[in-house]
Amino acid sequence: MTIEKPYSQSQWLKLPSWAKQYVVRLEETAAKQQAQIASLSLQILEQGKKIDDLAARLNQNSTNSSKPSSTDNPYQKPKRVIERSGRKQGGQKGHSGHKQKLLNPTEEVDVMPSACECGNDQLDPDLMSPFYTHQEIELPEIKMEVTHFILHQTVCRQCGKIVKATLPKGHHTGYGPRFSASAELSGTQGNSRRAVQEFINSVFRVPISLGAIQKNIDRTSEAIKPIYDRLGRVARKARINHIDETSWYMKHQLVWLWVMVNSSVAYFMVQKHRSKEAFLSLIKEWTGILVSDNYGVYRNWVSLRQTCLAHLIRRAKGLAERSDQGVSRFGQNAQECLQLLCSWAEDPPGLEEWNSFYARFIDLVFAHNLRQDEAGVFARLLIREIDFLWVFLEVQGVDPTNNLGERTLRFGVLWRKRPHGTQSEKGNRWVERMLSLKQTCRMKQLPTFSILVSAIEAYYRGQKPDLRWVTK
């Protein structure tokens, strides 16, 4: 920084030598102070940026970033503002309602009126007619069916050897298909082995060891493997797939749980890495339309892709909450544009409305793409993703968000939080097979238990299970 001297050259020449030395020392001191001020000002700016970044990171939650909702601080959740309509709580007049379904009765009890309000107790039985059926459902006392196969032996009169009977095929495990299907408690319900042991002991009155429960789970896992393989083949033939991944742990080592899901089936896979190789191992020969977040592996997808607008909206909301006015204003405008775009999934725009939006959006992102801050980073991301923001408007059946993938992956996240992962590769196979079965049954509104029973019965017979339901 140049300091302007308060004297002319002629005045300087008239000064005595001692005065010149004094002025030089003052100028050197002033120059050092100016340099220190400039350095401190730069440090203040850098520290202010760091503080802003740390504050933004501290304020991140599931609504303004990619963090899952389970990580939100329960004490910092915004209060919900409920607008009172003046109506009473509960179902309103005219709504369809959800009445209890009448099941096939195991017993019917006729209840007759005893007397009229007028006092007449001589009611004509020929005039009686039913007017209402009250249904009561009760869980019967569970009595286990226990079969003892008593194996006999004899002596061969011809050679003298002992001849022993062998167990009939399908009865070697000691547990029938329906009892074995209780492995669902450790699968779709995510209970620990000890919790399953306590349940079986309490409800069924059957003593069972933790080792027997684990063997039962291993058999069930093998029984549903053909179903799992079929789900993978069906998923890889789908026109559109949502793909997502989350962390998993095997023996406390980080691995990854991937999901490939569409409107028909869900297919899970536990893999050691979050990488291009893991992604290709999941999809194999599939080349359809990918719906995903903007993870780098997905951005390099060679076929058509729809990027998740919900992720971008949350990121824009995070920018809108920044203290820097320029970044905040850009975040607000980007959030409004992306939310409007996402809303068109239900109500597509007209040509004039689309042209107006497109011009506004292009002006917004290109006006900020040269900025060297977070607004610039996000603007450049939107420019790179611009061809994949509105594929859902061009191709029927494509969603603007990856909510299907995230919702399907959610139960895997909850499973991980209970036992904190798995202990072996065999455990990983159980997780991916059971999650695939559970989530596919949920989408098709099918009971998991009956499919498990059928698969285990086929496994005991050495046959393949019925797979026709997968493609129905």
C-alpha cells in the first residue's frame, strides 16, 4: 500500500539530516502498520468465512442438506404451525372411512331381543330378522403340533446286519416350514436372536437355543435365494430404476448397502465399497433410465438419467439460510425454481409457462456460475446437471425425485441401527435377501409370512419355490 507523503520534494530537501532520519523512521513504522492492518483485515475476512461455514454446518438438518431425518436434533425441530379449521378432530362427514372387514366366522351366536320398551316380553320369533353383525376377533390358545418320528431297527436274517430306518425327506431339521418361517422375526422385524428366543419361549412355549435359531435363519436364507435371484433379474429388465446406497457395517468395518427399486420389485445388495465397480455389480447388464441423487458414479451414467430434485431443493434451502446476502438470495431463487419444477410432475406446464421458467432459470445459474463461493459451486452443479433436471417431463413414468429409493432403503437403515450391522458374509446375504423379499411384498401388498412358508416347504422337498407372484 502506497502512503501519500504530506510534503513536497522541495520541502524535503530543506530539512536537516536528523529531521530526515526521523521522518524516514515514521514512514517505515506507518508502512508496517498499514501492512499489519491489511493482513489482519484479510484474516478477519477468512475467519468470518470459516465461522459462517461452521455455523451453516452446525445448522444442517434433513430439510436443508442430505442428512437423514434420524440425525435431526429433537430439541431443534421447528414447531409445526397447525391452522385450526374449527372442525372436530377425526374423520369428517363424507369421507370413505376404513371399516373393519368381516372375516369368515368360526362360530355364530344369535342374540335375540328379550322385551320391548313398552313392557311386552312375548315377541313373535317368526318376525325376527338380523339387522347387525358384531365381530369379535380372538387369538386362540396356541398348541404346537409336535410329531415324534420313532425310528426302528431290526436285524437282517440273511446277513445279520442291523437295518435302521431313516427319516422321511423334508423332516431332518426338526422344525416344520411354518415354525421355520418365524425367521421373519429376525428379518422383516429386525429383532435380535435373543428377542426371538424369548418370543418363541413365551408365546409358543417351545424352548430353543440361539444356535437353533441361527440355523433356522440360515435355512430360510437358502430357501429364499431363488426368489432373491429372480427379483434381481426382474429389476434389471425394468425400464426405470431408482438406485441409492447407505452405510452398513460388517464386524464394525464399513461396507455399503445398495438398493435398486422400481414400481414392481426391490433388490438389495451388500457390497464392500461405494464405487463404480459396486454400482456395476448391482445393475449388471441393465441400461434403463436411472433416477438417483448426484453422487459422482451416477453422474457418469451413459444412459438417460433423472437427478433427484429433492436433494437439490434441500441444498438450495441450505444456501438460502446463509448469512451472506448474495449466497442467500441465490439460494432462495434456486429453491423457488426447483420447487416449481418439481410441482409440474402433477400438473405439467404450458409452453408459455415453460419458456418463461427456462429463461429465468438459465439467467439465474449463468449469472452466478463464475462466483468463487458456495453459490458459484451450486450454480455450476446445476449447469452440469441441466440435461437431467426435467427428464420426468419428457418421459412418462419417471419421478422427479429419488424418494422411492430413499423410502425403500429406510428399513435397511433401521435394521442397521438395531444390531449395528452383521458379523459375516453369510449375514450380509441374509440381510439383502430378506430386505428384497420384504420390500417387494410391501409394494405388492402381499404377506411375507405365507411366501416364506411356501419357500421353505419347497426347500425341504428339494424343489424351487413358486416364483410367479414376483411378476404379477
